[in-house]
Amino acid sequence: MSPEDRQRLSEVRAALRASLKPFGPDYWRDIDEKKLFPTAVFDVMGAAGWFGTLVPEEHGGAGAGPAVASVVVDEIGRAGGDATCINAQMSICGTLVRDGSPEQRKRWLPDVVTGAVRFLTVAATEPDSGADMTQLESTAVRDGDGWILDARKVLISLAEHTRLMILLTRSEEGPTLFLLDLDEVRSRVEIRPVPLVTNRLTTMVFVDALRVDDSARLGPPGGGLAALMKGFPVRRALAAAEALGHARFMLDVSLAHAKTRVTFGRPIGRNQGVQYPLAQAYARIEAADLMRWDALDLIDAGDPGASGRSALAKLLASEAAWEMARAALTTFGGWGLAAEYHVERKLRESTVYLFNNLLWSYVAERVLELPKAQ
């Protein structure tokens, strides 16, 4: 990274910290406890133009690139927040940018950039096949100049709070994407909340005999998986940045507690049983962060190796956040389970990134070129 790039990212961090200052950990604790959408933060980020970070200038965005986007989600996490909806609004529209029709891009992207239209959801995973998107049961059947869509989707984040949703289906040609305006098709779409350990506003989505015009199709018939996969390197890098933001928040509060909490006549930070877990977690965080920036450099360069590097970044960052959560609990003891210290919330938020079996398989088979596991 050049000195100019470092300076630019430093300025981005300073601007973000100023914007996020009114929304400290207590704000996010309240959002979590009440299972709310963080509307105030979302609106502030939209007004500041952050949702256009990955959208080219020709479509009304800033075209600032994935490195800046990663700093955005990182800083939200480090401020004590959860960047789920901000990350989604920035990154999901990449599929529209790359594979949308000119009419779709013209209609939607300017309002996505400002946050006037929420574009937060990809409905892909299903009850029986899970993340195996080659075994889709949701269907898209041609009907004259349109399509009839039927779908059952599970573990879909933010569907109750989005206007635009990408739906992955199986058509005669293969996996096919549709861009749905939920304001127009709500009568044929049922959304049921699924309470989880963390506040990702997760749902099940059911689409029942919904007829849409062919203009709702996103990309070519049969090209749905390929269209989604183009965005995987950036999505993984941003997931790594989210995990690192959580980890650095826990590190910051743990260090402050270790230096000020006095028991048996001395700060607990003098005890090796507190020092070593913090030092080890810090080492994991720093290593994962280096992999994050390496992946982003390859993404910017258009290097095919970015896919494998972004997978490693997400893997290392998710494990670093989990180990940091363990170290934070060691530091805080029983108080780490009290909501007022925010550690238990961050621990819950960090669990989201630990479902890594598919990524380990990807690294083994695609990066190390090992035989496909049985």
C-alpha cells in the first residue's frame, strides 16, 4: 500500500469516527436488546455517501473501492457496533452493477447509493440444501414473456427491512437470479422472523406463484451462480473486516479493564493468566489483518489469486475474533457475561463468522489443489 493510500484511509477513518461518535456501544446494546434495525446509523451513513463506496461514479457512486469499504465496516465494529446492514447495502448491489441491465442500474443504483432504497438481502440458502446452491428447489418457470417464481428460503438476513431482494432460483437453463421490488410483490412473499443468538434480523422467505416480467431477471438465465460468485472475494474481505472490527473493540475494552481493574492489591493486567491470552489474541488479530490487506491488494489488481486470499482473510479473521472473545471473557471474568460491558454481545456477534467448512474445503481444493473431499 502506497503512502498516499495510507493517508487516504487514515482520513476515511477519521471521518467515520466523527460520524459514528453519537452511536457508541450503549446505542448498539439497545438495538440488540430490542431486535431493531439501526435506522439512525443507516440514515447517517447514507447521507455521508458511504453506500456508494463500491458503486462506480457513472452510476452515482464514489467508486472508492473495497479497501475503503473494508475500513467502513471495520470502524463500525471497533466503535462497538454491528455493520451487518451497512456492509449489505454497500456490497450486495455489486451484482446489480456487474450483471444488471442498463434499465435496472439506472432505476435503482442512485437511490441505493443514498440509502433512499434499501438493498440488503440475497435469498439463496434453502431448507434442505443449505448453502449447496447446485441443488436448488426454488423454481423459475417461463410464462409467456415473464416467469412464475416459487421459493422457500431460510436464514435470510434483513428481508423485513429491505425493499430490493435478490432471489436465487432454478430455471430450465440453470441457477437464475431475479431482482424483486418487495414493495410491488409483497402479497406473494411471506417473511417470517427466525430469532437467533445475534441480532441479524434473520428470516425465512416464501415466494408463492409470483409472476414477474422478464425485466426482473438479473443477468442471463442459468448465470445466477456465476453472477454471485463474482462478488465473493469482496464479500469475504468485508466479512473479515467485520470480524476484525469486533475483535479490536474487544481488545480495546479488555486492555482498558486489565489496566484499571485492581484485585489483590494490583492491576489484573500484571497477571500472566490475563496477559498471555490478550497477547496471543492480539497476534492473531494482527496476522488476520495483514491477510485482509493482502487480499484487498489482489482484488484491486484484478489478480485471480484474490479469491483464495480473501478466503484465508475471512478464515483467519473469524478465528481471531473468536479467540479475542475468549480472552475478553478471561479478562472480565463473570462481568464479561453482563450486557453493560458489551463483551457478551460481541461474543455473540462473532459467532456468525465461524461457519467455515465450505471455505476450508475451497482452500484445500482450489488453492492447495488437493483431491475433492468425500
